[in-house]
Amino acid sequence: MFEKINLSIFFAVLIMLILLFVMGCEKKEEQPVLKNPTMKPTTFDPARDEELIASIEILDPERKIMIIELSFPQIPPAPTLILNDRGMNGDQKAEDGIWTVRVPLPQPEKMPKGEFRVEFKAIGKDNLPIRVKNSEGIEQVLIVETTVKFVRSKY
């Protein structure tokens, strides 16, 4: 009788170990990460500065991100710009994980003054915003923000 119980326990434990092994071997999906959003210079004066460059570092081991969109939500109708990692349009080195764009600016006399929010949004292969889980496990669009300040010197 004890042999039957021991054998039943043995098989139950064996099945649990096999299930744990199989579940542990499943590939865990890594979420892409946007970090270090940067606007250079952080305070832009068209009388003094020649260009405004936006850049962001991307960690995306599964290559889910196809596009990074840059927008200025507080400045309508500011266009959405596309960053690149191809060593052009302000990007210093191709395929280094730092995506960049040279920001075209309106005429200085029409440029708004003040500090403005800048959004970097990740877009996937399906042309939809990439969604990731935050620290609470809630799914959200992958967007990172920074700010830039526009000032106007006298010409």
C-alpha cells in the first residue's frame, strides 16, 4: 500500500516538475524601452542657435519599433517628425540605438515663446503605437516626454 502511495506521489511530483520546466522555458517577451529623450539645445534662440536636434535612445532587442514620432502637442499645428537611426538628418551614427531628427523651425518672428512639451512615440510594424505594460501591469502607449524652451532675442 505504501508503495502505491509513494509511486503516486512520485508521479505527481514528476508531472509538476515537468510543467514547471516547460513553463520556465517559454520565451519571455521583452518590452521595448525609450530612454534619455533629448533636445539640443534645451533653450533655443533662433538669433543665436543654428539648429534644434531631437534624439532618444532605444532599447528594442526584438525589433518591434519601426518608427519614432516626435511631436509638440502644445504647439498646433506643429507637424509630426520622424526620427531615424541611419546616420542622416542630424543622426551622428547609423544603427547605434540613438534615433535623431533635425527639427525644422518656423520663421523666428512667428515662433512661440515659452517652455513646451515634446513627445517621442514608438510606432510598430502595423503602423500603430506600441503598447507596453507599466510597473503596475497596466498597458499603455509607449511615449516619453521632455521639454524645450523657445526664447526670442532682439535681431
